Amino acid sequence: MIGARARRIEDPVLLRGAGRFAADTIRAGELHMRVVRSPVAHGRVDAVDLSRALRLDGVVAAWSYRDVADLPAIGFRLTPREEMLPYRQPVLARKVVRYAGEPVAVVFATSAYVAEDAAELVDLDIAPLAAHTDSDREPVTWVDAEQATWAAGTGADLPAQDSAAADFTEEYGDVDAAFARAGRRTHRIVELDARIGRHTGVPMECRGLTAVYDEADQQLVIDGAAKVPFWNREAIAAMAGLPPHRVLMRETHVGGGFGPRGELYPEDVLVAVAAMRLRAPIKWIEDRQEHLMATNHSRDQHHRLRALVRVRDGWIEALDASFVLDQGAYVRTHGATVASLTASMLPGPYVIPHFRVRAQVRLTHKTPAGTYRSPGRYEGTFARERLVDTIADVLRLDRAEVRRTNFIPAAEMPYARPITAMGTHLVHDSGDYALLLAKVSERFDFDAIRAEVAARRAGGEAVGFGFGFFVEKSGLGPAEGARVSVDGAGQITLACGASSVGQGVDTVLAQIVAEGLDVPHTAVRVVRGRTDQFEYGRGAFATRLAVMVGNAARNATAALADKARRVAAYALKVGADELALTGGAVAVAADPTRRLTLAEIARLLEPDRAELLKETPGLNADGWFHTDHMTYPYGLHAAVVRVDPGTGQPVVERFIVGYDVGRALNPTLVEGQIAGGVAQGIGGALYEEFRYAADGTPLCTTFMDYLIPTLAEIPDVETLVTEDAPSPINPLGVKGAGEGGTAAVAAAVSSAVDDALRIPGAITAVPIRPALLRQLLKQRMLNQRTEKHT
């Protein structure tokens, strides 16, 4: 079953319309929450008048900050840095609003319509203040001393804080010495300034949550949790003053995750606290405008790169880099994750003996930013691959050969860099980057593509071919567990702490269990995303589930198979080594007619019988997988892009992905993940961007202003999934596949546009705007006329 193109077991329910999403949870007597949001990006909150809203029929309660003053600021889930503590977000604006859309008040009513009407009756007295919207500017005062002390939650007096939330450096080797000893004839310095625009995940389903306090069970039950239910349980329990076991998080179906979904937002805390205080079910469903204004944005980085390269072959001897990340108004639960991954993964697949990068996380009066598919790698890959293209162009070398020169050799794997990524030592566990480049070039005939593109350009078209290489990370630890059980009727169940955001995790886990028990994967029921069904789980992020939960499920299945063989050996009066598990039964290898099904073995393990067998009751077993290192899949993106001469609109005609995942547990799902990732990458490369007015007013709050690609803009994605470099650090040899479809899209598309324009280094920022391309096309035509005249 492992490696088979098995059909998704999740789909029958969804295709019948029987799925249960956040909005589908309906409870008798539920109250609907509506958030009153700041209309300005920066202002002093002088008063919040709830009186008119409270007089409206159907309104049960309305809160401003003073009603939730006892709640602390929202903490970090990943990559915490102590200096970031003063920049955490309160659940309702305390004294100052810092972005348009920040929650200032909430109302609770008997219907969603009444709640929306009531929200419009809340009077906000907010004195506008000057907005800081340029993260490249020098830091400005952000929070006063009193606010900083409160937000940090340390009790110690803190000074006022400026808008530089974090400033740190990752480095190895000796960059300064490398630049100092370089020869003028043998080396050259190549510089690049690159920008990645502000965009984010736009799932079909916006955020939503329903909570009720069960008086009988003395338990807070929350439906609609996604991505990290166990962490959110711990955080909400702490903020609500409950022990964690009295908070039950239940994951519903999820209409897309991509990073922004599943963080702990102010709205989530307010729903949970209201359910306890109002002793009524509370429901909140975000609308699309709220999502575009208030859910995490991402990207928005400015990179400056300076490389020391060898003239004869483009060898990158040293890289001195820095980048500024526009964090928006607050640091949310991701902490320094995006900055950390951008910095640590910037070298990508290349050796680069001397490396230094300074990461600066700065705040502005924009929606807070967080993780989005391939966080930090999409940005860093764009900057690095544009730099490598520039090196090749400056030295008049072939772009592929420059990459081959700089690749980490396969013979040197595992390859350690003396830096950390998300708190783990960065060790490329396995890989043969040159082999993948060769395979993709041969499979899709890059020489023929180049020849065809050149012929079309000769005929007057603005069309080009480009590519980019990337290294991803996956399998973040430290641990995950799983429990496999078989009941007396033969039902096989896998319970674990995994979460699903639509990626097909149930199918993959069922395949792993099915392989170990030699049954169809459809015979396995997967239970996950419920904090009452398993004790632990870190959730669905960092492309970690196939590695972490997959190996835990494998280990649990192996343990259950061993237990089944021990019991069968006793019952059949043979040695355990004489038995084989086949077809969901344990049989004597020499005489397969002597066999016990797993259901029969489960019945032998009922409590009164298990004692005689000296086994614990039930045919079940736990399995765990621990790791202190991540795995590093890698790949290549290539694109053919045509630029319309009239509109300047770039059109992606072909997109090719080669990706080595170590071991593909289900190739169809891997290909699906790649295709979806490419679509999102093209969105960020060509269409999607959150823009703001000078006063911080968001200019993209509907799909008329925030453009996402449709089927018309996305070509069929051509893929080559390879398994040349299984990971040596987990038994399955698997690496994650969830983010590799996105990582190098902007780099490949930009490289192709450069080629189409025949202007090397023309594209150093995404999204690529048609107005710029029209200008560049005119410039190219003028240059051609000048050359012809000369």
C-alpha cells in the first residue's frame, strides 16, 4: 500500500455533501458573535460606547477591552524570542489601535443578522495618529513603557519599545575575511536588491469557531479547531483559567489551511471565553472582507544580497545578506518562525563556504503577518535564485552550470551547516541536486524548450524560459504518537494527534497501517484532530505529518502486529517465528489453513482472557516517533512565460516541477500538493498583493482588488516526483511534500520573464506588474531600433 496511488478515503463524505465545516455546527440557543473593528490603521482609543448596541432587541452582551482586561496578550506557538514579548496582540484593543481591522469590541446576539446590525451601533471614539507603513524606514516608537510591560506579561518594568521587534544574525565561516582576501582578477562582487510583495493564503472557507460550556461534564467544547488543536487547547485553557483536560478541541472539515488558518487569533479566545461567561453556545464565522483585513498576511520582505564569486566558474565563495520583514502591527503565535526560516534556508542547495545574513523584523500599521505555504523559503528562494541568475549573466556563464558548480555534492551528504532552523541544527539529510537537475532536463527536454522559445522570439514574440532550484524543510519534531487498535468485529482504527487541512493525511496514514496489517486501506478508520481521542499532537504545519505521524503509525502498527503474533502463537500452539501476518490474519506459514483473523485475536484479548495470556486487554498498541532534526526535500521549478505586448500581462504557458521527496507514500497526493502549491506560487508571483494607502488604509479588501489566479491563469502542472534520496533519519525514508510546489515559483517565473524581455536582471520584485513590463518592452524596442540604426 505504501507508494500506491490509493484513492482518498476522505472524499466520499465530501462528495456527498455530508462534510461538517465550522459553519455547519449548530447548537440550540447559540449566540452569534460579531467583531467591531478599527476603521483606522493607527489611533488612540478614547472611548467605546456600547449602549446603543445593547438596547437592540436580540443583543445579549457587548464587550470592549475593559470587559476582558483580565485576559493576557496572546502567546507564541513557535520560535519564541524574548525581545518580541512586548509586541504580542491583546484580544481587544487596549488603548491604541495599530491596524485597520483590529478588534475593538464584540457583540453577541441571537442571530448573525442582529449581531451585524448591533456592531454598526457601537460608537468608537478613536483619535487618528500618524501611520507608519514603510518597514524600510528607521524604527519608530511603537509601545510606551506601560503597554510594553503589560504585553510582555513579565511584571518587570520595561522601557518604551520601538518598531524593531527582532534583529538577529545567522552566520558561519568568515565572510569579512573572504571578501578581504579576494583577488581583483579572480573574483567579482555581485549585488542584488530583491522584494517580495505582501500576500497570503485565501482558503475557500474563512475562519470560524463554535464553543459551548458543557455544565454536566464541566468541559469547554470547541468545534472548528484546525491545524494545531492541542496547542490551542493549552493556550485557551491557560487564558480561560481551566486545566487543559477540561477543554475539548474538535477539528471539523477544513476548506483550506495554507498557514494562516489555525493560529490562535483574538476571535478564537473571545469565542471560548464568551461561552464560559455567558453560559451559552457562541458561534463566529468570518466573512471574506474580515479575512482579507484581519487574518494573517505574509511575505513582504526586502532582501539585499552581496556575493563574492569566482570569475572563471561562478563559485560563490561568500554571501553577505540582510533582509527586512514587514511584520505588521503585532507578532502573533508564529513568533520569529518566518524570519528564522528565511535566514537559515537562504543558502538553499549551494555550499557557500562563508555566509552571513542579518534578519530584521519590523512592525508597521498593517495587518499582522505570519506563515504562508513555504514561509521564508518562497521569499529566500526568490532572492537567492535571482542572485544566481545575475551571477551567471554578469560572468556570461550558463545558468545551469553555475548551479552545478555550487551544488552541495551528493557524496558530502548528510551535509551540516553550523546554523539552526526553527531551533534545530540544519543538516541536509540526503540529496543529489545535480542528478535531479539532469533528470528534469532530460524528461522535459530543456534543450528543445530553449530552441522553441528562441524561434518564437525570432518571430517577434516576447517569450522566455527560466528555472529556479530550492530546498525545503519538513518533519519538524520533537515527537508524535499514534495508537492502532482492532475491535472484536475487526474494525481497524488509527488514533493520533494529527490534523487535516485537506491534504489527504487520513489516506496516507491508512495506507501505512494497511501495509503493516496487509489489508485494504479503506478498512482503516482514522481518528484525529480531537483532543479527547489522543493525548498529544503538534498539528499540521511545517510539512511534518508524513514524517512524524507517518512513522509513529508505522511503529504502532508493527507493535500491534507483534502482539497479534504472540497471542496467535499461544492459541495455535506454535512459535511466533512460525507465523506470518497476511490478509488481516495471522497464519502458520507452513499451513495457512491454521489461522486467526485480527478480529478473533481481538476477542481473545478481552479483559478476562488477556490476563491468562499475560497481555494487556485489547488488540491495540501505541507507537511513537522522536527526532531532533528535520528532513530536507528539494526540487526544481521551470516555466515558459509569454508577455502580451499590448497589455504587458505575463502568461504562464508551461510549468514544470521536479521534486525529490525521499519516498512518495502516495504519488497522486504528492502531485496534487505540487499542483496546488504552484497555483498559490503563481498568485504571489503575478497577481496577489495587499497594498495600503499612506495612512494605512487597506486597499485590497475584496476580490475586485485582491486578485487570485483562476483555472484560466494556471497551466497544467507537469511533474516529475523522484525518490533518489530517501531520508536516513526516519524508517519510512519519507520527506514532506506539502510546500515544494510553491517554493521556487516566483524565482522560475521571474527568470522566464527576464528571458522573454532579453533584459537580464529586469525582474527583482514580485508580483510582476504589467505596467512595468509594458515599460520594459518599450525600452527593449527602443534599444533594438538604436542598435539597428547604429
